[in-house]
Amino acid sequence: MTNTPGYMIVSWQMKMVISMQTSPFKEAKPILKRLAEHGHQAYFVGGCVRDMLLDRAIGDVDIATSAKPVEVQQIFEKVIPVGIEHGTVIVRHQHESYEVTTFRLEGTYSDNRHPDQVEFIQTIEQDLQRRDFTMNALAMDIDGNIIDPFNGKQDLKYKRICTVGKAAERFQEDPLRMIRAVRFVSQLGFSIEPVTQANMIKFQQQIKGLAVERITTEIAKMFAGKFIQQGIDCLRSTGIYRQLPVMEKYPGILSLLPPSIRPLHSFAEVIALFHIVKPAITIDTWVKHWKCSNKQKQEAVQLVNAWLHYQSLGLDQWLVYRLDRNYFSGFVRLGKNLKNPFAISIDDLERKRKSLPITSLKELAVNGNDIIQLFPNRQKGSWIKRYLSILERKVVYGTLKNNKNELKEWIIWNPPETN
């Protein structure tokens, strides 16, 4: 057993025995067995094998097989043809989804996203040859035997990110692989092999041709990595940040980030942090250029507003009332990046939330109709909403009780302004 900083690379013979007897490999073994019973080869491939060898938590279990998509559809009852033209289907087994892809060779990537043509082949070794990095070009059969034609296990041992074959070819096939390399630096704490890094620098401008949504996904994962500072250092050293939306126009923005940055678990948290350290770049600018969803924008806005409130008034009832409970953890992560020490915890937020007299405007004991009835001669307008906001804040802060009679009495003695 070999110890390395960050991860323990266990004896793969020992690890495969453990993994093949436990979830999630154990749950997926019937798929490999069924394919073999129909005369096809089948292997676990890619990240699941890599993470098993690194003793990391295993996410999706992907399967590669010699069976063609139409044959996979005939063998299994529940199959979703998500990418059948590229050889990929999803097999549903025991309420779980497994991506099953036919062994294949790929042609050119004229759209920098999908291969122009795919050739189905019969050997796992050829299939592994098309993959991005040696640590991902690993396969494992149903008995736990590892197929490693490109010395991926050795690169895992030495914590090294190295392309399969020539880096220039891999990066020109799909420039996203350069950003994936940075993402793996952040997730695994690995370094990039010198020739691979040199080609990242050489071909980085091809990143501009990628769909922004693909870049956003990878950069979000990078910022969530355990070794995020190493990932940011890699963005700088390779110059890849100069090819990214917004950052290309503000090349010094990475230097504004906290020197000991901590992982952020959503891209909205990333946007919030960047906006706070560089207010001149609006949230709308980040959302537009990174093509984020309205939900991501809403989350970023709430986090920023909560942080600005905290800086002015500290942690009080209004902050917790206005901040969506789903974003409590993101607020804490943001706070730990912006203030050291930041003593507020999720439990602190939850306790304060439980003490609130109301958790939404809908719970306020009076509504717009009540106010209209109290002032029937006043023309309806935006003043009603403003008045409700005043009542809402007073109830949240506890200066007024959320009692209909008491609220009406206060309204009568404090009528809205006539202008």
C-alpha cells in the first residue's frame, strides 16, 4: 500500500476485491454478466475505475461493450437511446441508470463537441486509445482484472495528468480536454505532465470555439475541487483563463480571489464571489457571457445581497428571512472565502430561521385587500406593495406581532403617505 498526499492509492488487487463485492460495482455486475451471456465483451471504464484505484467516492459507473447499440437494446428491457448515433445508450437496472457505450473509434471534431463519425470496433484496447488522459483510459472486467494499456496506474501513482498518445492530437480533437485537465488538477491535486502542459499553452486559443455551456460545466467542477488553489494556479500558469468569458477582458481578476480559496459548490457561488471582489463586473455580465440559467442568476443575486447585508448589519432576522434556505450552505462557503475567521455556521442560520415569526410574505396576517378596505378612498397602486413591505420587515424584526387586529390597528395609526 502506497501513501501519497491527498489520496491513498491502494493495491489494486485488494481494492478490486473489495469493490466488486460492494456497491456500486456489485449492483452493476449483472449488466456485464448479461452482455457476456450474449457473447459480448463488457467492462467498467473510465472515471469509476480511476476513482476506485484512488480510493475516492465513485460516482457514475460507465460500461463499455463490444455489443452495438441495437444489440444492447435487444438484450435489456429498459434502454434509453440518449446518444445512439455515437454508440451510447442508458440501461436501467434496479432503479439505477448506467451509460453503456459500444467500443468505438472517433473521427474529427469539426464542431469541437461531437466526433463527425464513429466506427464501432471489437477490442477494449482500441476503445481506450481514444480517451483523453491515461488515468481515464482504464477498464476493469467482471472479475476485477484491470486493463491498462497506457500506464494509467503509474500516472495515478505519481499523481500525473498525461494525455493518451500525442497531446496535440487529443487537444485538437476536443479543446475542452485542456479545461478538463485543469479541473482534474483541482479535484485530485495532481500536476500536469510537462509535454501535456506545453501543448495546453500552445493550443489554448482553440478553446474559443467551444460551446460556453461545456466550459461552464468544467469550470464549476474546478471551483468545487478539493485542491481549488492548485486549479487556479494552473489556469494562470497555462494562460487558459485568457480564453474564458469575462476573464479575457479582466486578466487580473484571478489575483483578487482569496489567497487560500475554499471550494464553492455551485457556479452561482463562483459568480457571487467574483462580483463581490470585483463589483464593477455585474452579475448580469457573468450570467450573460457564461450563459447561465435564471435559477443560477437568482442564487447569485441572493448570495450577494445576503453578504452585503451581513457586512452592514451582521447576521440578523432579515438576512435569514430573505435568503432562500437552499442557499444557506452556499452563504457559509462564501463567507469563509471572504472573511477569516467566519464563525457563522449552517446551524446558526437554521436556528435563527426557526425563531422567525413568518418565513414568507404569504404568512403575513394582513394582505393587500385588508389595506384597501382600510383606505377605500385611495386609488390602488404601488403604494400597497410598499406598505406591505414595511409591515413585513417590522414583523420579521419583531417590532410588530403577526396578529391581524394588531397590524390593522398599527396601520390605522400610521396611515400611508398621501404622495
